Amino acid sequence: MATHLKNLSDFSHTTIPSASPYHFAIVTAHWNAEITGALYEGAYQFLIKQGADPDHILSLTVPGSFELSSGADMVLQHKKVDAVICLGCVIKGDTPHFDYICSAVAHGVTNVGIKHSIPAIFGVLTTDNELQAKERAGGRHGNKGEEAAATAILMASLKSQLQ
């Protein structure tokens, strides 16, 4: 496995700009709450560490990962944010449900971002088991929530540079 013993949340190779000029939304799936809660904490704390004003971070919860796209769409219809971070966790089971959900969420988050011309960040774990999810939600492979927050800052900065 390429990620064996590797912290995937290593930002030493890139410069993350200040988050202070930007407004963010974090939409988090309630399903697999232990894991998504850790993803949320990672994203929120990373934004704060990078200078985001806590009053400029809107936090919302949706029932599950499938609802992340519509939750992000609702945020972007009603709130002025520079990026929306979608956090969820889908763990593979014994049926093809996993494949349908993962595909729908990936396409949905992408389409929301394109529809609104606002970065919509895919911070959804798609793992084979709970251990893999925990390893990517603050465990030995880092925190995918932090990675999603870094991506949100970078994309908000890029959009700002292009305007």
C-alpha cells in the first residue's frame, strides 16, 4: 500500500496562504459521526490556524454523505462564502450501495461547485473499513479534514487572484 505509514496531511511542500480574507462553509455528514466529527475538527482547526475568523466559518450538518451535495447547494444559494468544504465518510459494505453513494457524492459536489462558480471541496473518505477511516481522520495517515481545509483556502485564493 502506497500510504503505509505515511501522513497524507503533510503540507511542507506547499505554501498555504492566510485564510483571513475568506468566508467558509463546512457541511458535515452526521452518518459515521465519530469519523466525520474528527474530520470537522481537523478542517475547522486548520482554518483557524491559517487565520480564518471563527465568525466567517458557517458549520452545518446533513444526515449522510449523499446529502452533502444538496447541503452545499443550499449554502451557496443563501450565503456568501468563498468555498464550501464537504466532509463525509462512506465505508464499504457487502452490497454495491457504496459504489453508488461514492459516485453520486463525487459528481454532486463537483457539480455544485461548477454551478455556483465557488470551490466545493470533496473531503469524503471512501474506505474499505472503519480502521482505514480512523487512520485518515486524525490517525497515522493524517486528517483528510485538514487537507480539505487547505484545499479550500488554496482554491479561494486562486479565485481571488483571477478576479
